Amino acid sequence: MFYLRQENFDPKYPQFRVLKAQKEFWIQHYLLYESLETIIETSSGYPKAQHIFLLDDQRFHFFSFDVQEVFTEKITLQALQTLITQKIALAEKTTKEEFLFSHIDMISVNGQEKKFLLGEKGEIRCKIILVYLNRTTCLEFNDKYGNFHNQKNLEILPESFQTLNFLRTNDKKEHFLLLYIRDTHCKGILVENGFYKQMESINLGFNALMQMYKDNGISKYRYKQYEEIEQNPFAKNLIVQTLEFYAHLLCKWIEEQHFWGNNIFVISPIMKNVHFMEIFNKAYSAYHTQHYIVPFHFPEQIELFGKQWEPEDIDALIYVNTMKKKELQEWKKSW
């Protein structure tokens, strides 16, 4: 049994998307409007369950080190740990946050791509990624768990971590902007060479657009279908003007953050608004004709477990497919 809780960070209106998996009920998913402190306290009351937290990326610090060495003997666990420890020592010269985990990526041995380093020898190339969690968040977990590092049933990850790995590994995407448009804010994650380059957020979420609809007297059209809006030229004109203004604000922010010049993957309920995606693409491509904006749909490789999911569930589902799919399949066979 496991609980996966994905954070939609907002100091005033916290929200967690929860996936609960157990043999009796397969997979359940629901929303909780509770603070991280409350969520942690609840999880600590179920010590036999595994608890996975996909927390807001801005709670973390990331470091990446390129490694190119020749190993004349097969790499052992001890040699690998020594290599990682050396990189941790370098990272901790520039951060005061708490080390969380390491990840080895982009492995090649003698010019051939590999999944693992253990047991390999020869010319080794790889990227060692170190992830640190800010101390405020660490204290929240320690308050309920003691030293949370000692809890085998607890896992903490940045919400986009597996999504970035998935895009790079399966779709060969190494340079892009991941854009979350949520109720109260937008968050942009710039990825270069398959790694976190920059993160920024702004108070320009879906609610801001809804307020613009209200101010322009077109609130009732926010949930209308594309075809229905097309049949009403007056309403369509107001909607297009509103969406153009909102898209302009987003593009201005993207420019200010130096996010220009990248393909953009949008994760948001707003991606269901066909008019918005058309207008946003048009506004962005006016400056960058060689780049595109696309809604990040569920890839074919992702198991949906027979359920309907929202666009915002993509990070959680990619994690489950990457880390838990085999376990869930074994559960299903045992029924």
C-alpha cells in the first residue's frame, strides 16, 4: 500500500493531489486542501504504508556534475559511493540545504549507452545529479518523523523530477520549458541538457484569467465548448481579446525571465481551452517562429490504470509508471 501526494504549492490555498494504491481498491485519486504540515502529520499515523511526496520543485536545490574517467577495473559500489561523495563535497561549498539523494544519468561506457555503472569498466561518461531539500521543509518532516532520512517508508522528490527524466529518455527532449499554469500561479522550469537550469513563478494563474472573464462580462463562456463559442461572433471576439491579453502577459513574463527560445510544454487544465492554446502559440511564435507550445498530453507509454485523469496528474502518473508499475502489476495478478 502506498500514498503518493503531489503538492500544488500556495501559501494561502495549499492543495495536494493524492494517489492511493492498495490491493482492495486498486488506485484511488482525490484532492486534499491541507497544508504540508497537516499532510505530514496524517502520513506519520500510517507507519506500514509507503509515503511518497512529490513536492514543489522550488523547495529543492539541484547540482549536476559531468564525469569522464577511465576505470581499469570494474566499478564497485564502494567506488561509486566515493565518486558521489567527492561531488557532494563540492556541492556543499555553495549550499546550506540538506542533501536528499543522488541520481546517475546519461551513462555511457566506451561510447555505448548503459543503464547502470556497477560492474562496468573502461571509459566512463555520466552525469551525477545531487538533490538538496531546503532546511525549512526538512524540519517539518523531522518534527513528525524524527530524522526522516531513517524512515524506509518515506520518499521525497521534486514533483517534476521523473517527468524531466521521462521526456529526456523517451522523447529525447533535452532543452525545453515546462510551464505549469495553476489556479493561483504559473511556474516555469527551464531545462537545458536534460537538467534544471532555472525556476521562476508568478501570480498569474488560471484564477487571473477567470477574473478577466468576469471583468469583461463573459464568465458564462468559460466552460463553453469550442464549437459553441465559434457560433457566437460577439462572445468569441470578447473571449479572443481576453485570451490575447492574458497570453501577452505570459509572454512578457517569459521574456523577462529569459525563457525565450525554447519549446514549451504546458501542464494545466487551461490546455483544454482550444482558443487559448491557439492564441498562446500565435503570440509566442510571433517572436520565435522555430519553437512551439504544446499541451503535455499523457504519452502512449503511460499506463492509466483504467481511470480518467486530469492534465495536472501527469507528474504523479509518470512517477507511478516509472517506479511502481511493476509492483502494481504484481498486485493485479494476485487478485
